[in-house]
Amino acid sequence: MPTTEVLLDALRQVVDPDLGRDIITLHLVHDLASRDGNVWLTLRLLTPVSPLKEYFEKEIRRVLSEVEGVQQVEVKFDTQVPQPRMGAQQGISGIKNIIAVGSGKGGVGKTTVAVNLAIALAEMGASVGLMDADVYGPNVPRMMGIHEMPRVLGENRMEPLRSYGVRLMSMGFISPGDKPVIWRGPMLHSAVQQFLRQVEWGDLDFLVIDLPPGTGDVALSLAQSVPLTGAIVVTTPSDVSLEDGRKALNMFRQLKIEVLGVVENMSMFVCPHCHQSVDIFSHGGGERTAQAFQVPFLGALPLDPSVRVGGDSGQPVALESRSSAKAKPFFDVARRMLAEIAERAQQQGPAEFLNIRA
């Protein structure tokens, strides 16, 4: 029977096609056992629904069947949503991960990314909440296609609204229409606290928080209030946007918040007639910035009119099949983010990650 090291080397040939990393590096393999020509293992997926489940099983059987001495392979699947250890702040009961989505400036598509990221995670089987902390410009209600008042429960608590499998809370539900919110810092802090602590979020794998643009009061209040799993910085590839994006990255560093990665939005435009790619806002600046700051690059999202139409109509493109060219970039960002969270959880966890029996 081959040794454990030989089996692990074979499994390293199974590479996630989206992330470009093998299943051993991604810490997906558990309970590896072998005896008398039989090999058993469990592949632990990061969300209950994985479009790569059949691909992984086929590739695992292929690489192990090529190992001398292996006669039969049994692959089981389970799910474990990654959950890094939290900081000193008091967490929110039932919520495993809190993800902040921020940007250095407005107009880069931060809310579009937050909305489609939340929907992609929900479509992958995770339980997801989306908190609109952009108090001055709450666009989540329109983008999620819901315009209702949240139900007030006892003890001044609120029930989140639901749309497309995502639990929602936004100032736009409480103060709808064109009436502006003109508040100073203490009132912003109070609103953030209420949305975090007085909303019945229930059990969530992920609470995605759409921050207001810039480096102001809300981000500071959030960092001081709850233990964040990490933050995502959204930018366009233009120099103006990147300059402000660097400020956002430095803000999260100063607040000691892990940066899960940078997303480059409006990265390129593909002409629907000639199918040529045009770099309207330049291209590649987000990835170069991520490299300079030594943080992950989660992906480039195209400048696609259907994304704008989906947001305006309350039907985000992530509702389409993952195989859709419009939706796939957002699912790819979600999966890369999951891999980064899992990596951080593993770094904090026990050294013995594989339960190996020979």
C-alpha cells in the first residue's frame, strides 16, 4: 500500500480551476485513510453547494487510481464554513463571519459588489445577511428589489427583511425616498450599533456589511464594535480611484482589520458588436495595488451594462446561473474570498489538520 506522503502528493495534482490552488493547499482534504488497497477521504467544502463537487470527485478518483497499489477510492463530502477566531470585541450571537466591503471613494461599484457577493454566497448554500451601513446613500433596497418597513419586535428589536435568500437591513427601509440623512458622528455610531445589535439576524454564516465610501466615522465605529473576519476593498483601475483605494487599505491596516483582498471593478469593457476588449478606466491597477500591499487580489469585474440594469431593476446578475458569463465573475470573487478566510482559519487552528489513518 502506498505511503501517506505518496497519496498526498497525488492529491496535490487536483487543482481548483478557479483558484489555481490544489486541494491540499486549500485544506479541503480530511480523514484520509488507507488499508488493503482501499483509500477513503472526506472533501470538506466551504459552502453546502459547490459547482465543482463532481469535478473534484472525478479528479480525486483519477489521480489516486494512478497510484500503484490503490484499488478502490471512496470520496465523501461534508461542509464546514470557515470561521477564524475573533478579536477582543464582543461578537454577535449566531454570526460566524462579518465581512466589510469598503472603498476609498464613491462611484466604484462598492454596493454592487456587496450585493452580488451576498447573493453569490447565498446561491452557494450559505446563510447570509447584508447590512447597508452606507447611511447617507443606502442603495441596497433598490438593488435587492425590496421597499418595505422592517417589522418591529419586542424590546426595540427589528426583524430583517428578506430578498433572494438574503436577510437585509438598511437605512433605506426606515427613511425611504429622497429625504436625506443629515447626521453627525455620534448618531451614525448609534445607527450602526442598532443595526448590529438590535436586529434579529439569526444564525448566519456571513454578514456582509456595505460601508459608506471613504475612511470616516462608520468604518471606525464598526471596527470598534464587532470582530470583523476581514474587509474587501473595491476600486476601479483608474489612478484617481486607486489613490483613494490605497487610503482605504491603509485605514484597515491602522484599524488592525485583515484585508481579505482587492476587487477591481469596471476592469474592462467587451464591445457587444466586435467583441474586442476596451480598457475604458485602464486595467490591472487593482491587481498591482494588491501586490504592492501584499494582500490577495480577488478578481477583476468587467464593465457590463447588464450589471447596471440588474442593480437598477432589483435583479442583480448573481441571480443568474454561475455558468452565466455575467454572474461568474462575482461567484469567482466569492470563492476566492472563501479560500482566503479558510486559509486564515487554518493558520489559527491546530497544526494537525488532516486526520490520517494508515
